[in-house]
Amino acid sequence: KPVIGVLALQGDVREHVAALEVAGARAITVRRPTELAAIDGLVLPGGESTTIDKLLRIFELFDPLRAAIAAGLPVYGSCAGMILLADRVLGATHDQQTLGGLDVTVRRNAFGRQVDSFESSVEMAGVPGGPVPAAFIRAPWVEEAGPGVQVLARTRHRGASGPAVPAPDAGPAAGAGEDAGRIVAVRQGTLLATSFHPEITGDARVHELFVAIVKE
Ligand code: GLN
């Protein structure tokens, strides 16, 4: 079994640990630089990317993790984790630094204020068995992806079995139409990222894809 770490500084750590175990990995939490040597892959959970960034520096994990990613450590970033993996960030309140490695530009909190959170499902390349249930919680999207980046999933277009973004409280100008067709899952080599949280839906297929990437 591959040993996959979950960065455990902030965010929904336990849910990723559980999903990884279901997906056939041995999951351990990671808080110290020395623990990086023990893992075959790492999950960066959702949470608040600026907080995780601060904690990465306090725990002296920022530089070692950056180096490990550059050296080829497989990493799956979900939501805030996607932001941390992105080379470029839009919509940040300050000049936000990231671990980087993924040649994408992400937009933080991209789905708008009224629509901070919603559930949907997305067809995801590399994930057989039908659409993946996806929870979007103040989620980013990928605004631009470099040539080496595979787009694995986009938000639904309305009319394709239900609204792209069910947003009961969204006003007419909330831009639900603009939320359709957005890039919400990408892969570049051994780096995987999703805007959404698959770990809270009880469906471990995205984690299975990551375990397969780690095993490759
Ligand atoms: N909005 C958060 C951020 O910008 C991400 C939210 C999440 O991880 N669910 O970091």
C-alpha cells in the first residue's frame, strides 16, 4: 500500500484520511518536515489557503515541501490545496505566495459571494463510473491552464441534467451562466487538483485516481 500524507495544519484533514483509506492507501497526517521522507504522496486539504500558507512557514514546511514538489512528489490539492499548488493566484487580498508547481492561474472564491457553497456533480476524465459528486465551498476555479496541464473536469452547462450551479439565493445578476464550463479539475504529471471537495461526499473515486497516480 502506498503511504499518503495529509497535510494536517488546518482544514478537513480527517475526511481525506478516511477517503484515502477507502481508496487503498495508508494515510498519515503530516506536520513536520521530517515526515515528508516517509510518504509516497501528499494531499493538501481544503481550508483557508492564506492560513495554511502562514502555518506552512511557522512549521518550517514551506521550503521543504516546495522542494519535494519540485523533485516530483505526487500531490493532490483540493480547494485551498489547489490554490497552494497553483503557480499564479487571482482574487487574493494581498500578494499571495504559493507552493506552486502547477502551471495554472486560479481565481480564489471564484463562484461569487451569493454562491459561496453548492453541491453539484462533474464528469471527470480518469474517473470511470459516471459523474463525481462535488461540494464547492468558497471554491476557486482555474482561469488559465498552461500547455502541459490536462483539464479533467469543468462545471456543467445548464440544461445538462440540472442547473450548473443550483443557487437558490443567487440574484439574476449572480452570473450563474458564467459559472458553467469552468475548469475545476486538472492534472499535470503527478500533480492533481480539484476546486471541489470529493472527500465529504462519500465517493472515493477521485482519491482512487490519486492513489493510482502515486503508484505509477
Ligand atoms: N476560499 C478558500 C481559500 O481561498 C478555499 C475554500 C476551501 O478550501 N473550501 O483558500
